[in-house]
Amino acid sequence: MTPASVAIIVLNWNNYSETIECLNSLERITYPRYEIILVDNGSTDRSEEILRERFPRLTILQTGKNLGFSGGNNLGIRSALEKEHSYILLLNNDTLVEPEFLNSMVQQAEGDPAIGLVGPRILYNDKRGIVWFAGGSLPWWRAGGFHDGFGADDNVRWRTVHDTEFLTGCALLIRREVFYRVGFLDEDFFLYCEDVDYCYRVKKADYRLLFDGRSTIYHRVSNTTGGMMSSISLRYTFRNRLLFAKKNLSLLQYVVALGYVSATVASKCCLWVLFGHLADAKAIAAGLCDYWASRVGKIEELA
């Protein structure tokens, strides 16, 4: 039986050195039928030139400008669908993969056509015994996706296979039929929470979301945007949590989520101002203002 074909989409933006390491790790995988599609998201650091020289046979697409996580990946997804790949794997460029990581994920998806998304166990790259992601929850009232196992020691508890509510876009295997029923990533999010929105939509379409703890990758964690607590990530995250709530929840649920997120913003701002973290307070307040001003897609970086 011919194995299902997989398109692995790697998005690069001004970070060719880590992309090269990611691609080098992908060259060692054992899955027999795949294509890597590299999307350069309008880089200004000669990334496309350097990557074409380093990987001359690689499929490389150029967006022409920074389309964000959603827009850049959507370009690669459309290309993969035109080539009739059975699955599309979104993979962050700041990851390294185990050679067998894709085998188990595809095997799980092939076992049940109701499985729309599959995600692997993700460990910190610099602390390989520590879990970054092992499945997740998506409590609507918090308007966000949350990681199971975050910061825990890696052990057999996190190496199971089970249904989950949330899978991170850091590494996400998607059945091709899902795109025809659910659509593409929502480009209004631009960066952060687009995976929360997509998981919610896929689950609503009656697909299963599966965490595969037998598949392992390693993540450097938010190197492109400067870290989980950078001003950019804070601003986009808080704006997009409210955007997710407005888009997906009932009026009553939206009011509850709005109250929870707004209270979180207020409390964090007070604490960060008190302890002198003015940039963080400014960032999340700006995210709230962006939402109320209906600014979607790309927003200007903080001065």
C-alpha cells in the first residue's frame, strides 16, 4: 500500500540560520513520501537567496511581504492542495524533529477518517527533558488554548495517544479534506491564536483532534518574535484572544470571555506597572486597544 503523501510547510521570516537547522533535521526523517515547501515571508535579510543556495532542489515560495503566520502558511497550504498531498504539516522553523516523528502521526490519522488534526509531543530544545506541549485545553471563557504538561519533566505520562481540545500550530498535521470543510487559517489573527481559532473550528466541524505523544520534536520557543513575553507576542495574544471570542462564541459566552480577558489585562497591567515592567503593561493595553479599534491583521510594533 502506497503511503499517504505529506507536504511539510516551513515558514521563514528573517531567520534563515534556524530554518537551515530545521531543514537539516527534516532531511533525516524516515517517512517515505513527503515534500518540503518552504515559504519565505518577505524576509529582508537575504533569507531566500541563502536558502536557495543551500537547498537548490527545495520548493521555495516567496510571499513578497510579511503575511504573518496565517497568511504565509496559507500560501504553502494552497500549493500543497494543488499538488494533491493527502496531509499538510505546519512546522515552525525553530524546531528540530526526531527521524521517526512523522511516521506515527500519519499512522494515527490514517486509522480514522474522523481525525482532522494530529500534533506531536513537543519538548524544549535547550532542556530536552522538559515538556513544552503535550496536548491542550481550550476553555471558551478564557478565549485561549492552554498547554498540558507545560514545564513538567518528560516521562511516560506524556507519551500516550489521546483526543484533545487544542493542538499548537508549532507542529500540526492536517488532513486535506479539512481545508475544504473548514477553510484556511484566518489571516485577521496574523500572529498568535490562529491555531486556537482553527482547532475550535475543526472541532465544531465534528473532526477529532489527536495528541500523539509517541511523536517527538524540539522547540526553541518564540525566537522569531523575541520570546513568549516580548511586547509583540503580548500585544497580539491579548488582541487575538478577544478576536477569537467575538468570532466564535455566543453573545453570552462572549460577554463572559470579554470580562475574564479584560480583568486579566487590568490585573497584569497593575502588577507590571508596580514592578516596573512598563513595556509589558503597555503591550497588553495596546492589544486591548487594538481590539476595540477593530484593528485586525498586522499591527504596528510598539515604539
